[in-house]
Amino acid sequence: MRTYTLEAYEDKLVHQVIHLDQGACYSPEFRATRMMHDYPSRKLQLAWSVYKGYLPPTEYIASLLFQFLLSRQGERWQNFGECAEDLTDAMILCREMMVKQGFAKEVIQAFKRMLDQNGGHVCPLPSNSVDAWRGAIPTDPASSTYLLIDDATAAYAADCASSFGRYFKEQEIAFYPEIQPTFLGWEYFACGLVDEGITHLQHLVDHLIERHISTVVVLSGQARYLLTKYLEKLSIAQPYKVVDVLDECRCLKVREPSYLYAGSFNLRYLDRARKMNDLVKNDREESIKDCAEFTPLLSADHRVNQLTCWQKPVCAEYSLVGCDPAIVAAIMNDAIADIAKPPHSQVIVFEPYAYHVLKNKLQAEKISYYSEVL
């Protein structure tokens, strides 16, 4: 029986609702609109009222719930050290409640149309992108180690396939000879299609078990989160070990002043700020005094910012549907303004969606993916 339900999470939903406005000034959606209905706990207050029968469900309430990036930025836990999981889970389950009552049909249709148009993937995957990965990654028919290349990494970091391949060859790692992009299914959950998402993830796990895989290597924070914390939350057992490339790396080869952009999954879902700061150590650094309280900047020779769970999201780290494009653009511009502040020679990005955005929006800057400095 499924235990990931709104009924099981009711106490956590209530806890989020009663702590209104804690951290509102850091919420990316609120910063974009200055409307209190775009603060996380206010959205959940509406959803809770529908759940308890105090308000009738409406398309307006459904649209407000989907106007949210699931970035975990600007939420109560960041101030008070509480569990960072609860608001995200409550939001997903409240979206499911509205979808089951017949709302947000356009969002669901747009998501499924996107899958159909991209052959079961959430972003376009031209054949030359797939060929780049197959040509770069070392394989061995006897290997039980599987390289899970999520859709966004396969599409948006295809120009980095050779640097990933070089790293794996240096480490003498060869993979099961099935090099292909994989749709992980996070968008099912983001769209409130929880049952379909669970089925999709179970099929993915079964696929790996059938191939007698002993270790799965992942390349993105989203993949790491889904195959570890989220599968456990969904009570989906997996017999293999999940390894992130960054887990196995002790330091990055950064030789010039660089701004690090880590992304929401790495910093807030996986709580890896300290680990990622340690990957790029400075020989010389001095704190810059006139910077935002929770996102410290440095005058330094290698890493010019201190990663924290407060780094602003550039974008949703999944294929977003149902959110106002003007809000998405305002959130992006807010984060880009921070990236432009400290003096640096390059921006090193650890997240494929943000890498795609920043390459297009900061064409005058040197934008590097983390694989290039492994």
C-alpha cells in the first residue's frame, strides 16, 4: 500500500501552514511578484483549506500551487534548521489532490504533450547529442556499473560528454554497454501525477535489476536525490549502490577565480554546500563585506563565493510547466544579478538546466560545466 499520501503528511502540511511568512523575502516567487499568495506557506494554506473542506477547489487555487519552482529557497527550514523535505512533499501531494479533482488539466496536457513530442523524454535529444555520449563513455560488456545519464545532462551538457569520458578513463571506470539518456520521472511528481511517477520509477529500478547492475553512477543532483532519498520515501527498494561523480571526487582542478553555481538539488535537496565548497579550496581569500547576508562573496584566487543553502535558483531544475513565464524570467534575472557581482574569470555550473540557461544568457562570460574541471 502506498504511504506517500496527503493523509500521511497532514501534520507536516499543517506545520508548514501555521508558520506564515518565515523567510518570505528570500522566496524566489515572492521576490518576483511581491504577492503574498506567491509565498510557499500561503499556497499551502489555500491547499489545506481545500483539503479540510473550508474552501471549494478552484482553478485559481490550482494555478497558484503550480506557480512554484520547488526550489526549496525561502522556506522556513532555512531559518530554523527543520526538515527541508516537508514543504516539497506537501506541495507535490496537494497538487495531486487538485489534479484528482479535475483541475490543472492544461498543465497535465502540456506535460504529456512534451513527453510525446520528445519520444518519452522531457527535452529534445537530437541524435548527435546521444552519439556524443556513446562515443565518449568507456564501456565493457563485463561491467556491472551503469552510467545513468538523465535527460537534461544528456541534452544540455552534450558538449561535455568528452570531458566526462576523459575523467572515467583516467579513473579506469568502464560501464555496462547501454549508454542512453534516461527520463527519471521527477516531472510526474512535480505535476501531481504521483501514482504514474511511482510506476515510472519502479520500472526504472526493475530495468537496472534485470541487467544485474551492482553500481549506478549518476551525473546530476536531481538523479542523486531521486535514486536515494526519494526512492526511500516512496518505499521502492533497490539492491545496487548509487554513486554520484562528485561523491568520489576530492578536489576540482580550478586554476582561476571562479564563481560556483551548484543548484537547488545539490544545495537544498542534498545539503551538499560544505562538500562542494571543499572541492575548490583557496590559497588566498578575504571576505567581501558588502554582500548579501547568507550568500558570502570572497576576494580569492580560486573560488570567489561561499556556497550556502541560500544561493538563488537560476531556474527550476526540471522541465517546468504551469508557471507564469514572467515569474520564471524574474527569478532567473534575480539569480544572474548575484552571479555577476564578484570578480571572476569563469562560472562553474554543477546543474544541467542552469548550465543551459547561463550559456544562453551570459554569452560574454566563460561558462564551464563541472566535468571540465574534474
